[in-house]
Amino acid sequence: MTRTGLVLATLFCTSCMSALAQPAPFDMTPESGLRVPVAPATNTPAPVQPVVVAPQRLERFLLPAASFRLAGEESRTAMVVYLTEAQANAPARLQFAYTNAVVVAPEISNLSISVNGTPVAREPIASPSAPRQIAVELPAGLLRQGANRIEFSATQRHRTDCSINSTYELWTDVVGSSATLSFEGANIGQVRQLADLAAIGVDATGATTVRMVVPALGEAEANRVAIRLAQQLALALRVRNLHVEQASTLSESAAPGVLDVVLGTVDQLPAELAEYGTQATSAPVTALAARPTGANTLVVSGPDWAAVAQAADSVLVAAPVAPDRPIIDLPDAIPLLQGGESVSLAALGQPTAEFNGRRFTANFQFMLPPDFYGTNYGEAELVLDAAYSSDVQPGSEIDIFTNGQIASATPLLRTDGGLLRNTVIRVPMTNLRPGRNEVAVVVNLNAQSDAICSAGWTGAAPVRFVFSSSTQFRMPEYARAAELPDLQLFTGSAWPYADAGEVPLLLGRGPDVTIAAMTLLARAAAASNTVLPVTIANEAQVQPGQDAIFVMAAPEMSAPTLARSGVTTSAQNIAAIEETAALDQFRSDGGQRNIFSGAADWVLQRVGLTLSDLRVLPESDMPYPVTNGSVVLAQARQPEGGLWTVLTGPDAATMRSGIARMTVTEQWRQVDGRVSMLGANDANVTAVPPRAPTLIQTQPVSVWNLRLVAANWFSGNILLFTAALAAMAVLLMAVTALVLVRVGRQK
């Protein structure tokens, strides 16, 4: 009984505990204070990958041209790149692509790059079939704010040929679009300080574009300030190929080598630059705007045009022309030789070189003043310090080229080697010109050991020639006078306008003409390193005795101005000139031939003369025709004494596009004579020399200068010189006879 009771009690307790363990039913009535939360889902989230933001990179193009070539066995070229402080301190990489001639031997040829005098790379030249990409990480601290010199140099040897002629087959090309400085960093492409304007740089073709946003362009005051500002920017940017274009809106994005320039009074500022309106209401404003697009934008404004002009002048105050701010394509200083001085090649950037090849080349440049008048007489001197080994044989020679033309050839005659210490080589000044001149010293070495030319010998040959940087170039005293018209004086140094107190500028109608004037004068300012003092005038205000510049379409010129300009638009005159040219295309320089023509030609060739040298009275200059699609730059000396330089074309649009092509460095160096023309499809400039130039005095009268002027003038006028000698001889005979009659023995 007791056992049965215990079992029943145990079962009862177990059932009660089970009942208590069951959950209470869910009560949805509001009176219930019980809330049972629903357990949230416990899905495990996927791991979040951190977002890696790629560092921004800025690409700066290096070359001041579309490409360059390193030709020959030893060649080098250098350029200048301007950087801001942020760019100079950022991690940088230099990269470029090159191709080379297939005959270049890669095992003994190399391409070297240096930055600010520090070598950073040396690569074998081995890419004849396709461009090879080279990237060089630059060490920290190598670049600096402002000007940075980058130099490419090539040592090239032929694979199989040891002759001098084979050296002309050696070349390495670098494409401008591939040569860049790449910087790592966010938003370092914008230029923030006026002093860093030159850091705008160039595009892939080596040009810098200035987009002029000038709402009032075409009005007299706006034109005056815009033309002056274009010249100031050409000097501040330190470039030569400056492309000026008109724009109505700001750039939507940043682009290499592009600068937006907003020029106008405060009420003409675009809405994007409204923040500068407050200051421009009461004072001149010149600032580089920080825009969200990253486009470099220069704001030049003020309450009125007088204040705007004052603001524009501050550009050159902040970024002046200085020796430590060279033009990007002229990294080495170029001295101005006034005559009677000498300069060492070390000062011109030419180092001492030891050479084991076949054709050695050394290049240097110098400037001559605009009134240099010595091309018909006299000689400069190259005082050579050099040495060559006994391996050099007869047939070797030293050739000197001036401005691309052969000027002197000196043979090396000794067969036992020689030391050329203070050896004077005379260089005729025939090919020298006012402005920048280039001289190339080319040494052709005919070596005995090259006759066998075994494998690898082109690079393994011992040193056979040493060229010392102590070599000097001496410029003699030369005549100082100007022969006009001569467009080289304008393109080389903007003479005589750069030295004038005030120069009238006559503009045609429309913004295209104003843009053409800005392009022309910006190029002239870069050549002269100064702002031309032009003032806008009309035809009635210009006197024939004044030096003036005309920029207008030929149909806009009045008849008197057109008659004095040296160009013509007359259909009858153009047809006559074209007909004469067609008839004369098979005519020899001597005109009509006769039985004595052959003998005359033989005599003239022996003495180095032409029939034009024997002309006593020069022919008159005919007006040059302005044809469709061509742009013409002409210069005419007025009988009253003024020198008129005229930029013209058939219409304003042709002038704007034509002068943009003519001011590219390659074409600008071809401008010469009294007329230079560039057609719509022409790659080269056509230059027409003057037939009857006028000689004007530029220096105070002195017997010494008059003697030099007479020597040069008579050297170019052979018949008159002969007549003068004959007259002097007759005069001497007459005086002698008179003296003998008076003091001789009397019968």
C-alpha cells in the first residue's frame, strides 16, 4: 500500500511539473502586459570589401614640338618644363616612346635622359619595328618649382657599316604625345599662382592654347587691352607656339596646355565667376580661379576698362621675363654678339667630348642685333681646341654650317695625329642674319682602322677625336645698318617696333581680325622678349613717315593704303602676274640667250657671280597678289620714311587660320624678304626678296661704321664698286697730271 502510494505521488508530481513547463498561450488582448519579442533573423552578413580609391594622376606633355629626332652618332636635345610647387613635390614618373632606324646596333647604342643635370635613365636603343614605351620613376627632390631642364641624348652606332655616309642612316624618333611627366596626387593640375603661369604647359603638339572669353571683343577698348594681354601672356607662359582663339563659354573640363582667360569689366563676368564680382566692383582683379572642372582659368577684370588694363599689367609683374625663366625650347642662354667679342663653347652649353665614331657634331647658337649688316664681307672665327689620333687619315675634314648652309671646310692633313690648339678656322658671315643663328661644327673622320670594319668595331673603336669646350667663337666688328624691307627683322626681334615709343596698329573689322592681331603680336613679343607698344588707330591717323602695323583683310583697305602696302587685290594685276609666271617657268635666269651666253655663264661661274650681281639699276618691286585661301605678311618702306608691316588675306577668317599656321616655329623661321605667303594647303612659306632695298642708319655717325657699311655695300654691288675704282683711278691720273704740269720741268 505504501509502495503504491509512493508511485502515485511520483506520477502526480511529474504531471504537474510538465504542465507548469508549457508556455502560456499568446494573448492578443491589449490588457495583457506580456510581450514576446520575435527573435530577429540571424543571417551572417557578407564581409565588406574596403573601397580602394585609385590615386589621381596628372599628365604633363614635355616636348615644345610634335616630335623630335636624335640623328647621327652623337646627338642631344633639351627642353624646359615649368612646374608648380605641388607638382614638384608629388611622386613623378617620366615616360615616353621611341622608334629607331633598323641599322642602329642595340648592343652599342643607348639613349640617356637627365633631369636638372642628374642622369635618371640609360636604355639600349632597340626598337626598330614598333614604338617602345619607357617609364622612369623620378627620385624625390629632383624636380623643383619653376623651370626644370630635361635632356635626351643618344649615342648611336651602325650595325655593319663603318663609313662616314652610314652615319646619316642613324636616327631615333620620340613622339610628342608619348613624352610626359606623370604626377600622382589629387587636383594638382590647377595653377593657383600667377608666378606659376608657365606651368600651364603645352599639348601633345607642343602648342599652348589661350581661350579668350571677351564678351566685348571687337570694341576699341576691349581690343586694346586684349591685344596687350596676349603679348603679356606669351611672355609669362614662356612659349613660342601660342594659339589664340575666341570662346564664348568656359571650358567644361581641364585640358593640357589650355588656359581660359576671362577679360572684361565686372558686369561682363560669367555667372561661374560671380565670386570675383565684389572685388572687381571697386578694384582691378587678376586671379587664377579654382574651378570645380579643374580647368585653368585666369580672371582679369575691374570696374572699368582702365582698371582692367591695370589688372592685365600685373601678369608680367608676377611672372616677369628673367634669365632663370628660359623659353621652353631654349634651355641654354643665347648671348647677343655685338661685334668684337668672343664666347667659349662651354658658355654656350657644349661640353668637352671624346669621340670614337666617324662623324662628330657640335651645335651652338647666338644672337645678332637687328641692324647687323655684314653678310657680304668679313669673316667670323672659330678658335678650335681639339686633338685627333694617328688613326685619322687624309680625307678627313672639319665642316662648319651656319643656319643650315655650308660656310667652311678645313681638311685634316697630318697622318701622325695632331693637337689643334688655338687653331683658327675662318667662317664667312654670308649666311648669318639678325636674330637667332645656329652653327654646327661637323668633323668627318676617315680612320684607317675602319677599312676592315669587323663585327662590333663601330662601337669598340678607341677614341680618335677630342673636342674641347674651351673652343671659342669670335665675332668681328661688323657694320651696323638696316636694309629694309626685311621681315626677318620683325620675326627675329620685332624691330623696329619693339624699340619704338608708340606704334599705330590698324585693325580691320570683326573679332577674327582681332584674334589674328593677337596671334601675330604675341609671336613678335616672344621673339623680342618685350611687349610691343601698339595703339589702335585708323587710317586717317597714320602718316607715311610713321612705322605702323596693319592687320586687315585686303578688300577693307582703302586705295591709298593698298597702294602703299606692297600687295594688290586687282584681278587684272593678279592675272598679269600669274600669266608672266607661267610664261617664265622655262626661262633661264639670263633672259634671252645668244652666242655669247655660254661664255658669259662660264666666266660668272668661275668668279661666283650671277647676272643679278651685275645689275646697276635695281628692278622695282611689283605688288604681290593676295589670292583666295592665302595669308600674306608684307613689309613696305615708304618714301617718307615709315616702315609698314601688313598682315592681310582675302577675308578675316582666312587671316585668323593662316596666321595661326604661319606663327608655328617651323614656318615662322621661314618668313623672310619683303613678302611671305602661306597658302591654304602649303607646308612651307613662300618668301619674296626685295629688289630695291633701302639702307638706313641706325647708329650715330662714325667713320669706323661708315667704312664697314661701305665695305659691305660695295661687296654687294660689284659694278658700282668697279666704277668707283675706275673713277678713283681717273681722278688720281688727273691730279697727277695736274701736279706734273705745274711743278714739272719747264722748257
